[in-house]
Amino acid sequence: MSFEDVPKMPTGVMLGENLDLLSVSELEQRVRDLESEIQRVKAAIASKQASKNAAEAFFRT
């Protein structure tokens, strides 16, 4: 078996993934990663909402 044959671990968080094999520190890191992603998504929502509101205000006049 060569190095290329070793299955690669998926990067990032996979929703619904079995958590039984993860250590406490891995679970804590997962929580930090998810919280960071939540903040990133909320910022994107706020940006899109601001653009939508600006467009609606422009076309109302």
C-alpha cells in the first residue's frame, strides 16, 4: 500500500457526522469552527439584506 492509496480525511465539518470517534479537544475545535462559520454566514446575510434594502429603497422612489 502506497501513500497515495491511504484514504484522505475530509477537511472541514460535515453535518451529521458520527462524533463518537472524536476526542474532547476535537469536539471543542469543531464547536469553534462552527461558531466561526455561523458568524461568517450571518455577516453574508447582513450584507445581502443591506443590498436588498438599498435596491428596494431606490426603486420605491
